Amino acid sequence: MELKPVVFIRADANSEVGMGHLIRCLALAQMLRNDFEVIFVTKNTGIMILDKFIGNSFRHESIPANIQLYEEPEYIKSISTIGKLTCLVLDGYRFDTVYMAACRLNTDKLVVIDDLVTYHYSCDAIINQADFVTETQYAGTGIGFFCLGPAFALLRNDFLVEAKKQSKKAGPIEKVFVSLGGADADNLTYDILRRLQLFEQIKHISVLTGPVNENIKNWQEQFNSRSNITFYNNLSGEAVCNLISTSDLAICPASSLSMEVCACRTPLLVGKTANNQSGIYRSLTLHGAAKGVGDWGSLTEVEIDVALNAALAWNSTERNMMMTAQRQYIDGFSGERMTSLFKQLTHVD
């Protein structure tokens, strides 16, 4: 039996960096698994997170705490049984120009997942899910492939399957999905829930959090008398997909989660919770796939009320138009495009 080429993925998840890097890398791993062996390499990522999101699906290696940042590329190479790596994927903001250059010495092909357009990039391919980003914005060396825009959306398999289904039609807004990031360090979810519970038309609110969220116990105590609010934590991709697709409205940040909402064809109220979300935010709102509120953290209580009132008043025509735009924005075939890219990089037929 012929061995599959190996793709190493370097990403972390914790309360400082959130869950986004690991989740979108998990999506990439699912896209590649039929044609490649995928090995995750992490540091400062809790065992509970690794068990939940990687588990036995993919091999995993942890970088010891005593290994310094710029020593990591050499350490990652030492994991390989064939010496120089075939392909390495980086997803994280600490992996700067110096780090990339060190990686290039230890791998045949280097792929960078990016959303900041910040560094001088020394790599073979760049993946940026945001639209309206162009090749000319990137300063770099040896970049042969630019995978830019939602055509290369890093979505887990359940969402790719959902995106290929027929569009649904808008009904009354009675079930609302809320998730303001896996960590939500600014406690934005609490502000949203306090106001949503006042709307009589809402029959149920589903709140999704991540394993690095430190606020969930407080939320449960604050809203324990509300039978129409359910908190979910550490759900599988399939469960999250089902939760979103059966909701009538989603409220979330302009992260990979917002693209998963688009795949589920659910009307979306979106805002930014981090600087790296500006590209996806602009892309979603200009395409009409979501209505934007700007920066969630900068909104006053009155502005939050206005945004929620407006969203709950969207008529069926507005919501159907939004879901049509979502279908055009996320077509469900990014997995095939990504597999094709890595086959070209590694010369796999």
C-alpha cells in the first residue's frame, strides 16, 4: 500500500488566542484526509481541547514548553520520519517572517493561513478566506498560489454538506442562535442575552460557547430561571451545524463561524470582535450575506437594542434575499479546491 504524503499543521487553541485557528485547521484536515496523512502540532493547547476536536481522528504532537518560538521549525522537522517535511501549514499570528524563513529550511512546501496581510511572506501558498483581498496586497517571496476569498472557505465537512443542499425559506423568527466566540473574553454574550430575553416573539435561544470560555458558569447562574435559553459547550461539528440550520436568526462575530452560518443558510447579524475579522466582515456585508453592526465591543446598550430590534423585524423577503446571497457566497465546494491545491503543491496525481 502506497503511503500518503504527510501534511503537518501548526496551530494552537487556548484562552489567549481563542479556538478559531484550530477549528479552521481541523476543517482543512478533514478536507485533505482522503489523500494525505495529517499531523497536528500544537503548543499550550489543553488536553480537553485536543481530545474533543482532534481526538483519534488525526495524529497529534505537542511542542515541549522549553522549546522557544524560533526553535519550533527544527523541532517539527524532528517529528518527521523522513527528515525534511513534505508540507507544513501555519495558522497563528506569532508565525512571523523570521519563523516562516526557518520553516522554509525544514519543509519542501509551506502554506500560510492568513487574515491580517501583515508580514513579508516567505511561503509557497497563502490561504485567506476574506473577499476583496488581492495578490498585490501581499509582499512576499516564492508565493506560487493565492487562495483568496470564500471559494476557499475552511469549513468542516458537515457544513460543506449542508451548503450543497437546497436553500430553505424564511419563516417567523422564533429560534435564535448566539455565539460571540469560543472565549468571549469581553462577555458580549451576556449583553446580548439580557436584551434578547425581553422579546416575546423569541421562543428559544441557543448559546454556543467553547472550552476556553470562562464566563459560562456566570451566564448559567444569571439566566437559570429562563427555560427558553440553552447553553451548549464543546459540540461536534455535526451538532453545531444542526443547531444553526434549525435556527431562524444567528448572531455571531465575523469569524469562521459566520461562514458556517452562511453554509447553513441562516439569516445573520454579524459584528467584529477582533481586528483580524475586518476582511470577512466587509466581505459578508458587501455580498449581502449578513447585516453588520460594526464592532460588537464598541456598541452602546442603545445601539445593541437598535440592532436587535432591526434584525427581529427583518421581513421574509429580506431574509430570503440574504439566504440567496449566502448560497452564492458559500457554495460547498471549497474542499475540492483545497484538495486540488495541496495535490499540486505535493505533486500528487
